[in-house]
Amino acid sequence: MKRLFPILGVLTAILLCYGLYQALVVAPTEQTMGDVQRIFYYHVPSAWTAFILFFINFVASILYLVKRRSAQDMVALTTAEVGVVFLTVNLVTGPIWARPVWGIWWTWDWRLTSTLVMWLIYVSYLFLRRFSSGGQTPTLAAALAVLGALCVPFVYFSIWFFRTQHPQPVIGGGGSIDPRMWHALLINWLAFSCFAFMVCWSRYRLEKLQREVDEAHAMQSLLAPRGGVR
């Protein structure tokens, strides 16, 4: 697996560069919004990538609650961390796109508010994992992850169920999209997904090494002779 990492890194870099070229050069300029619409090729893939990572976090958390295996807990932690990063990109690029189009940075409609709530839930998950050292922390975090996962379909379908400032979906919503735009979108999503996989892979290995070191220190402390005992 270690030998595949540099190859995947090169392929990911090529995909990211190719996706940038597709988004800025090949994809046509949107007639209404102009060039600012090109944020679309990063705003949407970042959200999709975050949703996939949160789904993996959900599955790993359920498996951990059932089987209590460390590997599943590490997968859940890793995907939550990387998922929050991609969702942050989505939340940042959204207002940048909205300001010149809507005339406002933010509005408390169903899509935007539910996305922010979901982000806060997963940030709370990470705070729980970082600052709580109790034995029940992984279990509590897994339960919180299940709650967070319930927000994902709500966020995605909110623009179907409610009247929102957010535009209706072009993909799957009865609209249309230029094939070159669709191609640029998919290339960037593939690039983001590969990059997310690389980061998760590295973070998982780091977490595994950290836990092995912690276990070794704990074992050393147990085996070390206590002061004053001969």
C-alpha cells in the first residue's frame, strides 16, 4: 500500500490541475452570472465529497457500536476530520458566490442553515474526540456521528421540500447543464475524492501510530517499578 501512495499522489495532482483547467478555461461562461459561476466547480464537489466522508463516518460509527473495534473508530475519526474540512470549503465558497449573485453574503434559509447546523454537529464531534479522555468517548462520539449523518439527506433534499434562497438543483431537478460544465464538475469531484482519500489514508496511519505509541507508554508505565518498592 505504501508504494501506491506516491502514484496516487501524482495522479491526484494531475487531476487537480486538469480540473482547474476544465473549470477556468474549457467550461463555458454562464450567461446570467458570468465568471463568478465557476466557483460552482469547487463549491459542489466539496459538498459531495463531504457527504461521502460523512456517510463512511456513519457506517464506521455503527460498526464500532456493534463490534467495538479500534480500526472502525479510527476510520470514523479520520473521515469526520477530513469531511469537516471539505464542508468548510463548501461553506466558505458559498457566500463568495452568493454576494455578487444574490447581493448578500448569507441568508438563514433551510439549505444554508441546515448545512451550518450539520457543520456544527461534526465540529462538536471533533471537539468531543479531542478534549474528552474518558473511556466512553468513542461510544458517545459514535452516537453523535449517527445524529450528524441524519442531517446529510435533510441538507441535500431541503431545496426540494422548502422554498429557499438557494437555487433549485440543475442536476436531477429538471434543469439542464452544458456537457462541458458537467464534465468539469465530474473531473473536479473525482480530483477532490482522490485528494480526500489520500488525506484520510495519511491521517489513519498517523492515528494508528499514535495509538500504538500511547499503548506502549501505558504498558511501560504499568511494568515500570514503583518508587520505594524493592
